[in-house]
Amino acid sequence: MKRKVTLKQIAKELDVSISTVSKSLKDSPEISEDTRKKVRAFAKLYNYKPNLIALSLKNKKTKTIGVIIPEIIHHFFATVISGIEHIANEKGYNVIVCLSDESFDKEVINMEMLANGSIDGFIMSLSKETQQKKDFHHISEVINQGMPVVMFDRVANDILSDKVIIDDNLAAFEAVQFLIDKGFNKIALISTIDYISVGKLRTEGYLKALRSNNIPIDESLILKIEDMDNCSDEIELLLKNNTFDAIFAVNELFAVTAIKSANKLGLKIPEDISIIGFTDGMISKYSSPSITTVSQNEIKMGERAAIMLIERLESEEEDEEHYKTEVIGTHLVERESTL
Amino acid sequence: MKRKVTLKQIAKELDVSISTVSKSLKDSPEISEDTRKKVRAFAKLYNYKPNLIALSLKNKKTKTIGVIIPEIIHHFFATVISGIEHIANEKGYNVIVCLSDESFDKEVINMEMLANGSIDGFIMSLSKETQQKKDFHHISEVINQGMPVVMFDRVANDILSDKVIIDDNLAAFEAVQFLIDKGFNKIALISTIDYISVGKLRTEGYLKALRSNNIPIDESLILKIEDMDNCSDEIELLLKNNTFDAIFAVNELFAVTAIKSANKLGLKIPEDISIIGFTDGMISKYSSPSITTVSQNEIKMGERAAIMLIERLESEEEDEEHYKTEVIGTHLVERESTL
């Protein structure tokens, strides 16, 4: 039996990107006619079949859910999966997890692999690179072929599908308002660069809270970090070169790094600076002082995503496409890092 | 097309365990003849085919590795997966992860699902329940049908397969010897109950270090915890009711909980008590004081497991069964929790 050729192999053979192959096969005008011809000739020669999904779908239920997440060492995603597993087990579904490792190509390859008969539907959160590229054709393709997709946390607004999100903007607003209510008005922000949707939304919530309390925005107190692994130098500089009485950090790594940097500079938490983080993971819980943080109710997010997917899988009315976006509530967990 | 019946469905239908169904199908004398007959009649009626794996294997390569781990919120397993992913991507393989959630049944179900044509081979670490039951028939079945399995960390000595482990006994011995070399001779142990193989081996290493230094073993300084989620009360009691100058904890959760409990009781780390943990994860790194710990080189463990599996998958000589057990070296990461 001859092995089926994949998008990845075609891309490698022709030395073009996976995205180019996929777009060429759909005759997208974004790709030059030359390349389109070449790709389609090659695909025909090797008998590439992009539409296997729809064929297998109607006949065979795998009772398996495919989950694609950007990374696994992240407490947030690991906990969402616990929620998905909980509902899936209850309803008799298996769960398969694949990692995009924040890479667009890996996300596409994993989707292609899983969609090829292993699973009934997807629950996914976008890779950083996919968010940056804004190229979601692999997702719309799967949906067009009749396989349901539920997106969570890092979602694409352009894609028509069920979604489970938190209101990052509101959650950040509430966290900063909490600091303002404590009497602080010099509040620093440690965030990510803007193409990561959650970082952007949390930054907007911070700005909104300051504005609605008539606190002038001081750009020198806003730090946007690109390289997560080497954030400590930048955070130390922020602390050294500025004076402020509170920090809102958009994740727990930034929050704990701020605590460590403050200690190093002889500043006391919370006496000198109050700190609020985001995500209630191991770090926030076990850091000393433990960290006041925004809990995203990850378990519930996973549970809701699984319920939405399974409902769609088991619904009889396939034609009615009433996609829902469910917003999971957040709450502040008060610990030792705030006065 | 009629759906293939699974072990799980047969078990549910006949109200017996999955293990009973599997053993009955292999005519195991452990199961009563009555049950065996019932199961086999049912399986025949519904056309259950336990040997699909071997058939599909020879004809079709999926270029996909199946990984089964007990849990995902655990830094150790998440990091091993990073190592597996690294090699797999380099060699052109995809990775699918399934969680047993420490359950024997889920481990069996996941293996059955993945072995059914989705993957070429397994990398796995046993669930607690599987270790407790000592029932490894699902693994030997997969191996017998020609699908390679590499076990890591929590392995079954009875199963003939490639294995990647650390020398938990030696690593624990070295950690405790480090404390003894610092001049400590009242050293407490915080471990797990013995059926978890790594907990048992680390306990043995602790005992060996004391014995080889002629330090009498004080049973009241040995705490074995069953319920990880509620370990803090037991650890606090250990600290309250005994005096000692150092602690060796078999994981980082126990180590950080000991720090928190000591703080609560007014004891200073490391001035009053030195603490060494096991696993170099987020908690050890970001705790205050940061924790001296045994690094297991998880990335390397994952990489070696992937290399061993892929070598076996791509080797021409299928008959030669020279199984290897590779021992990954550990090292102590010195931080603030030890004098």
C-alpha cells in the first residue's frame, strides 16, 4: 500500500511553506500562479487527498477529542486539559493532546494528522505564531469539512466556531481597580508584546482602569516583554529606574520575577510594592510571599469547551450553525503580595 | 459500517473490569471459567478483534509516536515531553499525548485506542494504579503484536522493553550524603507510600546513606504521605513533634510545603533546617528561599526515550530483541534552602 503524501512532504519537496501548499491547493490568489501550478501538479502526481475528513466523518465515530495547545509546561493549559478530561471521561470520550510548541507549522501538521480519522472534533488554543501570522485557513478548512472546533483562550475572531474565553480586558481592569481602591496611583504594568491577544487585552484593561480613575498614563511604567525566558533583566531595570507603589503583571512568571528582583534591590513586598499577577498556578501559590492573582477558572474553561464540543458532536441538527462564545468569569485570589 | 466493539464496551456491557475482559480473551486461568466463556461469547457475537495492531503495522507507518503519562500538571512529565518532542520533530515524527490520570483503566483504554492504527510506537510512564495492581498485560500485549514500547521513569521490571530511568536510589543517596557531609546527622525524610516505585527507591537511597555513615535510623523522622493534596498537616506535625537539622523530600511539592510549614512555626530555612527536594521545576526555582534539588535531566530523559523508540522503529532487524535500559545521570542543583 502506497503511503499517503502529506502537506508537509509536499512543502519539503518543493521547498515552500506548508501554508503556501495549502493555499495553492485551494487556488488562492495570494500565491503566484507558477507556484500554484507546481504544487497542484505535484499533489496530483502523488495522489494527495485533502478531503479525507468529510468522508470518514459520516461513517465513523471515534469518540475521541483532539486537543491542540501551544505548550504543556504552562500551568494554565495543563489545567484546562484537566477540565476537558473530566467532562470527556464522564461522557465516554477519550482525549488526545498535541502541542504546537507556539509554531504555526506544527499546529497545521497536528491538525492535519488528527483530522485524518483519529478524532471527532477539536478543542484548541492558537500558537503565538498563528496569532502573529493571522493565518487561520487550516482551522476554517477543518470546519468547512464538517468537523467541529471549539477554540479557547487564544481564539481567532475571524473564525466562525464555538469559543470559550475569559474577559481578559475586564479581569485586568478589576485587578488594577483593586489596586487603585487600596489607594495606589503609581501602578506599573508588566505585559507581553501586543500580538499575543491576551497580553494586548490585559494591557487595555490596565489602561482603562487608569483612565476611568483619571490617573495619567506614564509610559515609562509600562514594560512589554518579548523574551519570556530572559525577563528578569528588563524587570530589574524597570524597578531600578522608576518609583511606583504597585505592579500589575499579566502572568505569574512576570509577577514572581518582579518579587525576586525587588528582593534583590532591597524592596519589600508588599510593604514597598504590592504585586498582582495573572493565572493561579503553582508559582503564585508557593512563592514567598504568595502572590495575589487573577484566577481564570481554567478547570471550568476546559469543562465548558468539552461540553460545547460534545453537544455539537451529538446534536442531530447539523445545519444550524448557531455558534456561541462563552465567557468564563474570573476572580481575584488575595494572598500575601498585596497590602 | 458497524462500529468496532472495544474492550471498554464489553466490560461495561458485562459489568466486569477491563482487565477481566482482556484476561478472559487470552483464556487466563486467573478468571473463572464462567466469566471467560461469557466474555468470549460476547466478543465473538460483536466481532471483537484484538489483533488489529499487527495487521496494520506492517503496511502503514504513521510517523507518529504515542506518549502515555500519568498526569500533565506535573513539571517532570511535561518536561520529558519537551525532550520527546524535540527529537521527534528533528526526525520527522509527530507526537500524540494521552493521560492515564493515574488510572489503570484509562491507561488500558488509551493504549487500545492509540495502538489501533494511530501511532507506530509508545513512550510511556505507568500510572500509580497500574504500579499498585502490577497488571501489565496491556503493555505486553502491544509488544507481542510487534509495536515497540519504551518505558520511562515509572517502569515495570517484568516487561521486556527498552527503558529510560534515573537511578533514584543513587540520586537520593547522593543528596542525603551531601547533607551528611555538611555535618548534619538528624535528617528527616518526606516520602510517598511504597507502591510508587520512585518513592520506594528514593527512600532506600536515604536509608543506605544513613547506614553507610553509621547514623542510626529514627523511624519517627520518616514520613510517608499518601494524599499529596493534603500533605501540609502531616508535614507540620512532623516539624512540630521532632527536632532535626535537615530534610530530604522526594519531590518539590513536599519540599516547598516543608518550607511553608517551617515558616509558620517560626523556623528559618536554611538557618534552622536545610532542605533538599527532588525535581528541578518551577516551584524549586521560584520559591523563596529557592530550593536545592536533585535535577533529573528530564529533557535528556525524553530525548533518549524518543531516540530509542525511533531507532527500533527504523531498524531493519526486527527479530533481534536486545532491550536496553538506559540510566540518565542526575545532579544536585544547589540553591538557598541548604546551608
